[in-house]
Amino acid sequence: MRREIITTADGSKTIQLKDWNEQYHSKHGAIQEAYHVFIDQGLRLFQNQPVAILEIGFGTGLNALITLLEASKMNLAITYRGVEAYPVSDAELRQLNYITALKAGKFRKQFLEMHRSSWEELVVISDYFSLYKQQSDFKEIDAVDRFDLVYFDAFGARVQPELWTEEIFAIMFKALKNKGILVTYSAKGSVRRAMQKVGFSVERLPGPPGKREMLRAIKS
């Protein structure tokens, strides 16, 4: 599939899949979307405790990077598992401008290590952030009661509806601890109903730039 680097509305880069007209992040602002959905409505709910995070769609590593940045400010110990079937290439990585856009020069080495570290191996990125990258299909996740927070950042249901089904959300429900939280940029009614069918309590929240709403689900 043809891929190209594009600039989003907040100046940050993302990858576009031209054949699908689909992007890894919102065209209205990659960094703005990541902060709004995953940090403001997810990570900030956790205070003064270790947090185990599962990311569905490791992709460009943007969500992992901003989690690293915020963990250092919030004094949180993060164990982060990123699941990705098709890792970005070194050529694509070199074109991403997240370190510059976030004014995070002192974290450049850690961001590169996130991408270049071994898969299927727990790697200590910093004193408060450990990363395990899993190269697999989302259906192969078999964790049980392991995670506090899920960043559900798969490609949209328009192009990959199979990733937004009861089957997938049952896997997420099983992987979360009791009272664990899942956040996603999607607000589709079919997605909300699929989450509810497997046991999640779901709330609609204001969305990031360019989207009216997003969803947050709690394992109850």
C-alpha cells in the first residue's frame, strides 16, 4: 500500500495510506489529537501509581512518546505494550518531526530507541518508562487482567471494520484489570454498542479538533 508523510494542521507529521485515504493520526493535528484522547482523557486519570498501558496500533510511536514526556512530569512509572503488525520504516521515522514539534530534544535518544529496540522484549527506555513491542495481529493478544489503560488507536472503521467488533473489544475487556479504562478517538454508534455488548460502561466525551465526540470505556 502506498504511504507518504503529510503535515497535519498543528504542524506535526503523520503517515497517510493513499489507497485508503486514511492517516495514522488526525489531519486536524496529530499531536493535538494524541494529547486530547490518550493523555487528557486517559493517562491523567491515574495519579501516584504504576500504570500498565496497552496501545492498539503502535504506529509512529507518537502516543508512546507523549506518554513518556507526561510520565516524567507526573512521576508515574509506566509499563507500555505497543502492538503493531506493520512497523514504520527507518526512512519514515526520519521524516517525523515530533521531537521538534514537542520541543523535546532531550528525549530524542529515547524516541529512537523506542523504534529501534527489539520486538518481543521488554526494554527500559528511562527510569519511569519500560516498553514491550509486540509485532502481531490484534486478535493474537491473550493478556488477562494485565492493563490499567488501553489506547485504542487502530485505523478507522471505514477502512478496517474488523478491528472495531465485539470480538476485538472482548479481547480488550479481558486484557484490562477491573475498573481499567479504554480510550479511543472513535465515537461511532456501532463501536459504542460493541463495547457495551462485551461489558464496558461507555461514555461520550468532547472530541479532539475536527471531531465532535470520542469514547471512553470502563471495565465494570
